[in-house]
Amino acid sequence: MNKVLVSGGAGFIGSHLCEALLNQKKEVFCIDNLLSGRKKNIENLMENKNFHFLQEDVNFFVFEEKVNEVFHLASLASPVDYFSKPVETMLSGSIGTKNLLDLAVKNKAKFLFTSTSEVYGNPLEHPQKESYYGNVNPVGERSCYDESKRFSEALIKSYEKQFGFKGKIVRIFNTFGPKMRIDDGRVVPNFIFQALNNKPLTIYGSGKQTRSFCFISDIIDGILKMMNSDFLGPINLGNPEEYSIIDFAEKIKKLAGNSPIEFKSALSDDPEKRKPDISLAEEKLNWMPKISLNNGLKQTIDYFKEMNNF
């Protein structure tokens, strides 16, 4: 039986990945310090004899099991979290990445790192291709997250140059779905929480900034296909359908509650546009999103209603 390690496995994306790997009959070791992950996300996995949860810090833990695959997802990905814990964010994308790379090298295991669309910063190219270098402020408020991911990508490529070890990189764009924290500060849970509580939907800036939204099951499918492919990346995973924040707010109002819209000052270094070019994923992985935004939002809203007794 293949043994797999997932760092950040109690987080939003990580918990879905753990479940998918168990469904593939793999033995899964979930590493998470629960700084942003939650045990509730993996409660349904705990009784599976092939699932092992280890509450450890990815930067410092020592792992003796021999594994075949390593998925590195550990990171504080929410603005609420990385604004308050920038040092921890930087460490998971530097020391944590090195720790897991060394483990993968030792075990001759396959390695996949979940990077982010934030490596493109506030892009001057639209849509964003993997060949675009980005427009990132290295000392801005968001830099702890952006630069930790960029550093991890560079470190993986350095291991390839120096040691011949080939790690894989996926750049994930906005992802949503069940198991998101309703208080994590990102636009999907923010709007849903506000709408369900009959509060104004808060838009920062003009609302003309754009985002794309990919449902969690599609992202998991892309991650698994990438790990099983011969391609190293970087490769974009996201939904190329683009929405302005104003249009997205109107969609949430129709689905979750007719709240008013409230405008506030723009956030520092907030990207004006975000849309993935996924032609490489289509070519190399035969991957593209299947779940529509409306379908995904209905599932997410139902989850939040159930979890929060609305």
C-alpha cells in the first residue's frame, strides 16, 4: 500500500485531499499544527485505519515512516491569518518546505507543492500564464504569503539543479467549497456569512477588481492528476471564468440573502485582476473545471447553514 504524507492536512484543501487519497486506498499521514486547520475537518476520517493524524509543526517535526508521496499544503493561506502571523507564514514556506523536501529526497518519494496565484502579485499580464514572472511587492502587507510561496518554488527548482530531485508545483487560484472557515477573511465565506446574517456585503475598493472561483472537488482532481503525471510545472489550477467583485456579490445576494452592499477602503496590494490561463493544465493533465459557480456556491452555502445553524 502506498504511504502518503499531507502537510496542512486538516486545512480546507488538505482535508479534502486526505479524503480523496483514502478513497484511492492509500495510507495517509496528516501533519497539521492546527494553527489554521481544524480537527472538525478530518473527524470523518479518524475511524479509517489507513488515516493517521499527527499534530506537529511542519518546520521541525521528524518523521520516520517511509512514504511514497509527499504533498506540501501547510501554510496560513487566509489574509486574517497571515496578517496576524507573518513569521509563521514565512517559515512554513521556507523551513517547512526544506524539511519536507529532505524527507522526500531521503525516501525517493514524489513531491508536490501547492503554490498560489499570489505569486503573480498584482499582475500586469492578463490572464496569467505560468511563464509570467509576476508583479509582487516584496515588503508589502501580503509579502509574507506571496514571498514564502515564491521562495518555495525557487527552493524546489534549486533541489532539482543541485540534487536532481524533481518536485512538482501547482499554482492554485481562488478555491471554495465545504470545510472553508466562515471567518477566514476571504471573499466567498465573507459574503456568505454576511448574507446569511442579513448584514451588508463588504466590498473593499471599487468592486471592479476581478476574481475567478474554482470548486474544491475540481482542484483536488487537478492536484491528483498532477502528482500522477510526468509534468513538473509550475502549472495553474483554477477556473478561468472571471467575475467582478460587484457581480459576485450580486450572485451571493440571490443565493443566500438580499443584503445591501457596503463599500470600504481598498486593501493594500490587493490584485486588480485574477484569471488563470489553464491551457497548460488542459494540455498536460487533460484537466479543466467541471463544477459551475452556481452549483458550487449552493453546496457551500448549504454547508455553512448546517455548520452554523442558520
